[in-house]
Amino acid sequence: MSADKKVYIYDTTLRDGAQAEGVTFSAVAKIHVAKMLDSFGVDYIEGGYAASNPKDMEFFRAIKKENLKHAKVAAFGSTRHAGVKVEEDKGSLALLEADTEVCTIFGKTWLLHVLEVLKTTPEENLAMIEDTCRFLKQNGKEVIYDAEHFFDGYKDDPGYALRTLAAAAKGGADVLVLCDTNGGCLPHEVFEITTTIRETFDVKVGVHTHNDSETGVANAMEAVRAGAMQVQGTINGFGERCGNCNLVSVVANIITKTDKTCLADPAQLKNLKQLSQFVNEQANLRDNKRAAFVGESAFAHKAGMHVDGVRKVSHSFEHVPPESVGNDRRILISELSGASNVMEKLIEMGLDNIDRKSPEVREILQTMEKMEKGGYVYEAADASFKMLIKKVLKEHKSFFELEGFRVIVEKRSKNAPCVTEATIKLNVNGERAFTVGEGDGPVDALNMALRNALHEFYPSIDGVYLADYRVSILDPEEATAAKTRVLIESSDGETTWGTVGVSENIIEASWEALVDGVEYKLFLDEEK
């Protein structure tokens, strides 16, 4: 592919992304993320602010020991301080100390910042930009110049904004990056201004957008359309305030919807969801279910008409094939479902010999509608819905029978923690099991008691754990007598499944969801 079709991906998750509220990467996590980004095929990895803190400098030392296959590591910093020689500027010297192949510096474009934030003159600001770029180039660095607040500065005073870029270019900057730092620009503005810059300077142009107007990705795509050859952003859109441009969406859009490419190997796109989840895990954040391309709901179909259309022609309701970005199609079950949704679940269960117009399908729909009127929901409780299907088709069997359970919560003194204990009696294949479980709360204790009771008969239960537990109050006007819905997500490390229980008693609702989760696992084991 020709050079003008290549868009360079510059990832700043470890620096700009780490500035997001609630996001922190340990030193070890930063290395893990950098290696994953390199494997995925991004071109630049910004490791941190060289003059900011010891952890970032530690990263620059540690990453040199790693054998990255493709990506260049960049250290981030600012132009020299006003009135200070660049050779004596601590920030500029820290960039050299980071010992990276690439140095990225930001400078002021908007006169508002020059006069009111830096408290210096417009001419000194231009000198700061040019001096710092030249200093870094003379020390053998690839220099990327981030023109901070560029679009706002250009709209305020286009002449001065252009002079700042000219200063960077004169100093030897390899890329001029136009930043929508406040995230307030609209796509048409970004396209028009980027086009002007591309026509004015014989230097590569990049773009750095924020998402404060929910246009971060759209603005980046418009800059690419205008000729920008570098996109800066973060995985999953982490960043200050509302976040940065989400590189997950940018990469997917460029590869699947333009004639350009942006990865060392475009085939890596199939690992996009894996990358998104990995970065979330390293940042100790939950995955965004509704994230474009990679979210659990990105290819989830609920309305019966949509499901019928997808079954016949997948792209009738899917803008890209789910597998192209490492995702999967999901068929949701709810009061909006039709026979097509039920048929998809039957096919998943290997029951594809049942006709969609059969009495069984109608009975499944009627039973589901009745259950949902009682407060059950099956969108996040796929396993419970499959258990419901088995019961309607008379294919369900009980792996155990409950004879009774008791849960005791005891607080022995004012400052002592609560102690929770559950006892349970089961009949398993004609044998009686009586066990005790202790936990952090009544549901945890009940879960432990159930596992202890089943361990001898079904050892695979030992590998199952509760991944999530959610409670909803369905009729709050009933106060403490309100009906409660419990959703439980269980996993065995390979597969994850959801179950639901409903009752006026939260323990009983939890028990119902726990039993569905255990039985689903045992059915899976039987089918293997």
C-alpha cells in the first residue's frame, strides 16, 4: 500500500489515558500494556511525561529491556520554559534522559494561553517552540509537535496559530499534530482546518482529539479524510474529563470502512476486542458493554424482526462482521422477542430439529412472557432462559433436590464484623448431603454451602465462581416487602453465563439464580 494510504496510530493510553478519573496503571501493568500494543501493531507508544514523576522514568528504563517488534516508544514533554535556555531547561533535559527514539512535545497555539497561562509574549512562545524542536532534533530524536488547543487557537487568531506551526516546522518537527484539547470542535470544523494546514505545510500532519462533545472519533476520522497521517488517542477512550479519541473505534473504522490502513498487520484487527478487554483489566476497570465494535452489546439483537433479518442476511443489521473485530453475535431474549429469537437459542442448544411454528416454540414464548410479567428478565440471564426451554420441552432434570437451608447472620459486639453461616440439606441421586458454609454475607455463605454439598458428586463445580451479583427492587413502593430480582453471573474460567431469580425474599431469589447457574454448568458438562 502506498505511503499516503498509511495512517500512523499513536497510542497515549499510558500517559493521557492514565489522567482519566479512576484509571491507574502500575509499573508492571504499563509494561504489559505496551507489549500488547506492540503485538497489536500500533506505531507509537507514549510511555509518560518525562519530567512528571519517577514511575514514568522507571517505565522508560524498563521498556528498553523489552524486545518490541514494531512500535516506537515516545517520551512526552513540553517546550522549554519562558526565559530559560533550552540546554538548561529541566523538562527538555528530562526528555533526553528518557532515552527514547521519539520525543513528543506540546506548545501553546492559543493566545489566551500564551498571555494568561504562560504569562509570556507571543514572540517568546514562538521561540520556545522552535528552540525545543531544534534541540531535540540535534540530539537525534524524531520530534512530534503537539499543537495544544490548536483548533480553538486557530478560530481565535488563525495567523498566530499558523506561526506556531511554522516555528515547529522550522525547528525540525517531523509531525505537526493538531489538538482539539478542549474537545469542543465539530467534525466539519476539523475537516476544513486540517485541510488548510495540509495545504500550507510540507510536513506530516496528525490529530489529537478529545471527546467532550462526543465527537472525538468523528473528528479524528474527518482529519484523516482531510489528509492527517497520524491519529493520537487511547484504547477505550480513556482520558481527561470525558476522555480521548477512542483508538479502538478509529482503527476499526479505518480498516473496515476506508481505503487506508493503520496497523503493521491489518489481520490483527481480529484481536481488537481482546486488546480492549486486556487494557481494561490492567486498569482494573469493567468492560463497557455498549462500546462500539468490541462491547458485549455491539452485535446483540433483541427485536424479533432484527433477529430474523440477521439469520437471513447477516449484514442486513450488522455494519461489520462481528468476528472481524474479535466479537460475537448475541441473540437477546425479552418481551420483544419473536420466534426467530427462540429459534436462535434452540439452534445454540443443538435443538435445530424444531420448527419455528411448532407448539413448543409458542409455549416457550408464552412461558417467557408470563415469567417476565412476574419480574424475570432474560437478556442478561441466558442460562436461565435455556433452563426454561429445557423445562418446557420436558428435557430438564434436577441434579439435586433441596430439602432445606438455613442462613444465620450474627453480630457479637458493636465493633465485631458480622459472621454469616449457611447450612443446607440436599438429596443427590438418593444420597443425603448436609453441609455448612461460611461467607462474607448470606448469599456468599449459601453459595459456599451449596458447593460443599455438591463437591463429592460433581467435582467440576469447584472451578465455578461468581463473577457478578446484582440486585434490583421491582416495586419500591412496597418498601421492605418489595419484590427483588437477583442477577448472577457465573464463570468457570472459559465460559460465562447469567442467571436470574425473583422473590419478595432476597435470599430465595438468590438461591433460585444460584441453582440455575449450577445446573447450567452441569448440563454443559454432560454435553461435552
